[in-house]
Amino acid sequence: MLGASLGRGGKPLRIAYGRIFHEACAASPLLTTRDAFVQQHHVAGEELARAASLRGEELASFFPHAELTGFLQAARAAGGVEAVPLSSALAVPGGPLTRECFEWLLDDLVARVRDAGRLDGVYLALHGSMEVSELGESPEAVILRRVREAAPGAKIAASFDLHGNLSAGIVEPLDVLVSYRTNPHWDLAPTGFRAGNRLIRSLRGQCRPVSAWRKLPVVVGGGMNVDFLEPMRGVYKLMSKLERDPRVLTTSFFVVHPFTSADDLGWSVHVTTDGDADLAERLADQLADRAWTARRAPLPELLDIDRALDEVRRSPWRKLGPITLVDVDDIVGAGAPGGNTRIVEALVADDRGLSLLVPVHDPAAVARAFETPLGATLELSLRGTPGYEQPEVPLVATVAARADDPRWGRRARLTAGRTEIAVTERPPLPIHPGFWRELGIDPRRADAMVQKNFFHYRLFHLATSFRHLPVVTDGATNLRRAASAPRRVPSYPSADPVDWRDGDRQFRAARAG
Ligand SMILES: [Zn+2]
């Protein structure tokens, strides 16, 4: 009985685990460097093992338990598994990684795989929409190739964000592939558990994963793909139904992150069965058919800045709490730099008597604010993120408050009339009201506040903000630009193919390069 739970030759299975995780926004001028990972999350060895334990904090202040904790729980539940920590690196979404940064991360991971000795398996938590400056291929495909070379004979499992972009280079080297199935994402730990469970069972000969995948010519993303709302809900319901069949080991559905410069972007589905290749092919077709019907997700009405400000002025909701202006073109949570100056520009031209809270990434303005005495008046040009080509906005403002936080860097509040501008040294994510409170402002008193993310802020503003207006500002996460970007395979919505099958054939004919 005990022997059955062990690996080859009655020894415990040795499975290494690690992570390289980043989501890229190609239109951001801020390349992602080593510092971004060092500041956010980069742990290895025993420190990683502690962080990914149930008592640890795997991704400090984001997710106490993420994929690697889930994987360790699967190993623990299975018994007879020696889990070997590699390294784990994650940075907030941003511009593509520099080559130097990518090689540093990858060399470290691969060296640890080599040093781990005999391995039966490797599990990696990846994103699927990374991008590396001038790499010319999917970084995740490179990671998997290098890890395979470093651990010949080991089975490899990987999990992905559902915003990943599948390609042959990602799918083919993998024995087990799983993805998140919630958006916004909260199922990181269950995803890691599923990957670990399938990997361990296949190493013990308790199942034999065989997979099929399809890639659809659809590039619809950016906040429309909430798993529990239509049109996505029906696709996830079908996946749950398919997985009730014991022959089905796992199913995945990927809705892409539309802001990378990959020319092969597209939705995809992936099905793994227990040794039944025909069934995997059939169910992949069925799931692709269902996903295809969900492509025409209605876009929320997007307002230009002046229309949004007029709407705020008219709306009675602002008496109850600040109206949220969601800056959909400058979503820091999707990798934009957060330095668009156009909303401030519109308020300087006509503030409509409104009190507005606006965060702007502008390191030069922060430096000026820290050189100026508190309460003094400052004349400056607000320029936003360097290289972001934003309008320069001349301002006369009072330096009202300053804060310095090791995670978010320095920021200052500049008061110009009724407008409060938080200039920040790093891309701003003022999700929590504490962002403004630390700068001496109670956001509940404002008429409106600008957010740089799609969803998460709502959790902290359930009782304060009751109206949410999406505003377009021509920034790095502009959906119209992403939708009309040149694609190798004509894709919805810039094209309107009648069926997904032609696109799928073209996508999958391109082998891993
Ligand atoms: Zn995602």
C-alpha cells in the first residue's frame, strides 16, 4: 500500500516548484527591470518553502496562499512527495522585461533545477502573457524549453493566468497544463493544487494525461471577461460539466491579455483526458464552439473625459459618495504606467466646480514636491510618465501633503483649485482609500475619484462609491487600439470570421520556433 504511494523504486517522488510571473503591456514606456521583482516578490530555497506553507505568506500583501501553496497542499495530501523549492519571482504588470532582467530570472531558476539533483517532476506557476524586449518569442516557451533541458526525463506541469496566450511552444513541452478559472482572479491556490494533483497522479501511473487544444481568432479582453457574468459564465459552466466525466482530468479557457505585442494573440481552450486522445479532441472542439459564441461581449459605453465630467456634475450619486472614473486607457493593473495627464488637463480647462481626486505617475513632479516646503506654492508642468507622450499641463499648486512608503515609493498631494492630484514615483494603484487618507484626504468627501484598475477597488469602496464611469484617455491600455492592432490571423473584433476553425489551423500550424 505504501509502495503504491511512492515514486520510482519505492523512493518518494521529488518534484521541484517555482514561479516566473509577469503580465506585459507593450505600450508602456516603462520597461520592467530586476528592481521591480526585487521590490515586489523574489524568494528562493527555504525562504520560498516557508512562504508557500499554510503558515506563510506566499505573495505578501496580495495573496497569502497562491499557486505554490496549493501545489504543496497537493503534495502533502498525496503523501510520499519531496517538494524541492526553486525560486519564485513576480512583479506588478508593466512594460516588457528587459533582456537582462529575463536572463537573470531564468538563469537563476534553471541553475536551481540543475542543482536539485534527480527530479521526477517540475511544477511552474507562469502567466502566459509575459513579454521580453526584443526576444521575438513567448518568454514562457523559452522558460519551459530551458527547464526541460535542465531536467531531462522529468514530467513538467505549469499553471497559467487565464489571460495567457497559448502557443505550440507553451503547450507541447507540458505534461500537465491548468489555468485560473476566475476573473477577477481569486483561485490561485486551487489552480496550483490541481496542477500538483494531476502531476503526482501521472507520475504514479494513476492517470495518463493526453491533451488537445484549439486557438480561436478572438481578441476580446480588458475587463469584459468576468467569469460569473454572461457571456463567460456559460463557458465555465460547460467546463464544470465536462469535468464531471471521470475521464476528463482538466479543462482550461484562455481569454488573452490584449495589450502585448504578440502577433498571434487569440483565445484558446485546452482539454486533458485520461489517456483518451479522441475524447480530448472532441471536447476541445465542443468547448471551442461554446467559447466562440461568447465573443460578442457587449462593450460598456466608454465616455470621453469631458462627457464623463459633465456626467459627474449632473449625477445625484456624487452626494452619496465619490463617483469613480475608471481610466480604462491607463489601467496600472494591466500594465499601463498610470501617468496620463489628460484628465488634469481637462480639469484645468474647466473644473466645473467639482472636487476630483486624480493620481498621476510623474517622478519629476514628485522630486519637485519633495524639494518644496509643505504648504508652499509650486509652479510646474505636469508631464506624466517619461516617454508616455502626454500633454504637458502647466499648474500652480500647493504642496499639501507627502508620503513615502517602501512598497509604493514617494508620493505628494498637489492641490490646484478643487482638484487634488497625487503625483507618484511609481505607477499608482489607489485601490484602497488609505492611498488618499495617508495624504490627508477623505475620499468620501470628493465628487469623483480616478481609479487605475478595473475591479479590485470596488471591494474597498462598496459602501462609498455607487457609480462607475469608464473613461477613455488614449493611454497604454486603449482597447480600440489593441483591437485594431495588426494580427497574423484575422481576428474578431477587427475582422469578423464566420468560424473559428480556419484561424485555429493557421495559429496551430505555426510550430514552436
Ligand atoms: Zn489575469
